[in-house]
Amino acid sequence: MNTRILSGYSWLELWSPVTFAAVVLLSIIYYKRMVVSSRYVVTKRQITYLYIAAAFLYIVKGSPLKVIADKFLFSAHVFEIMALLFIVLPLFILSMPAEWARKYFWNHRLKLAIKIFGHPWMAALLFNGALTAYFVPRFFNIIHESLLLTTISQLFLVFTGFLMWWTIIMPLPEINQFSYFTRVAYIFLNAILLMPIGIFLLIVISQVHYPVYEATATRFIPSMTAVYDQQLGGGLLKAIQLVSYGIALFYLVKNWSRKEDEKEGQVEDENIRVVQGVVIHLPKK
């Protein structure tokens, strides 16, 4: 890896103080308004989720990785986008106290938009369609000719990604109308919808699709060709997606199993009576 190339960039470009200040400010606001104020019930796990999300946000948007992703390696850019969508976003939603989410999302102007666009199948099509279109070479190469188009497209990805994860995580009890089976099937659907761009376009097809990175990949890593860089990007896309969905699937199945056990326990309690110390099992209704 030719790290000397990065010496041509200033410290401000490599370690964006603006991004760092924004992340620190976000963390301080969260701690003061959520934890110190005692207006919301916040667990230690939620606090941990927020700080991990903040750390990853700075890594992908404020560290030298951002320069590498923008200027040298397509695979680094894929990691940046996937970390933002599959690590930062779900952790941010998990860090939300229920009352805060209810106040600013469900009982606010965003409620209607979340109801419409946050429907599982609508959110799945929007998110996976937008992410697939983003990496289609024709669109990707046009988008990355303009900083404005790049910013708008990534903000749209974050918006659709938020809706997709909102459906899976369901942070509010009153909107938890979809069964665990539906949510598990939804995860499998999302994984399948990204297969074409993740496997066929980036891994199987061995030709250069992103000329903006064609010359820079070898400059940064001498043994790395543009095709290998592209294929590595495809591998990272699927790996991060599947690990993130796998963790979500594990917790959904775990909670599903616990709920079923609680229901069985309630049924058993309804059919048990204790009379003078004698346990009587009544016939099930």
C-alpha cells in the first residue's frame, strides 16, 4: 500500500475537523438530552449503540478512509456506503429511546411519510432499487462527476435505508403490527434484492465498470488492478450486508422464540389452580 500518496493531502483533508466536531456535538446533545435530562428512559446498551454509530460515522466520513474512498479505491467507497447504511443507521435507530422516537417521528409531520414509504414492501423496493441504481456504472460515473449529485444521492440512500431498518427494528410498540415471520421474510427479501448488483455485476463480470478508479487503484496498491478492486467492492457489499442482516435475523428469531415461550407460559397458568396446596390442572380451553 502506497501510503505516501496521502502525504499530498493536508491534515484538514485527512482528518476532517468539521466532521469530527459534528460527531462530537451529536454525541454531547444525545447525552445531555437523553441521559442527563431524565426525560427519556435510556439504557446503557442504547448509549453504547449511539457511540459506536458515531465512531463509525467519523471513520467513513472524516478519516483518511474518506479520501481513499473518493480518490483511489472503489472497494473503499463501497465500504463507506455499506458501513453507513448497514452499521451506522441500524445502530442509530436502536439508540433511540421509545418516547423520543414517538415524539419526533410517529407523532410528528414525518408520521404520514413513514406510514406510506415505511411499509415493508415499499421500503424494500425503494432502498434496494436506489442502492442498485447507485452502483449501476452508467449512473455511478455520472453521479461522481458532481459533488452535488453525490451528496443528494447518498442522502437519498440514507433516507431509504432508514425506512428499511425502521421496518425491521420497529422501535415503537404501537407500530409493531408486522409479525416476526413477516419481518424475518422481509430480511430474506432484502438480501435477495441486492444479489444482482452484489454478485453478478461486481464479482462475476470481470471488466472495468468504473473508469474513475481505473488508474488510481494500482497507484495506491501496486498489486491491485481496477478489476480486482471492483470485485473486492462486490465482496464487501455482500459481506457487510449479510453480516448485518444475519445479526438482525438472530435477534428477531431470539425475540420471537421468547414471545412464544411467554404465550405458552400464560396458557399453562390459565389452566392451573391451587386449592389448599393441591395443584389442579384444568382442561385446556
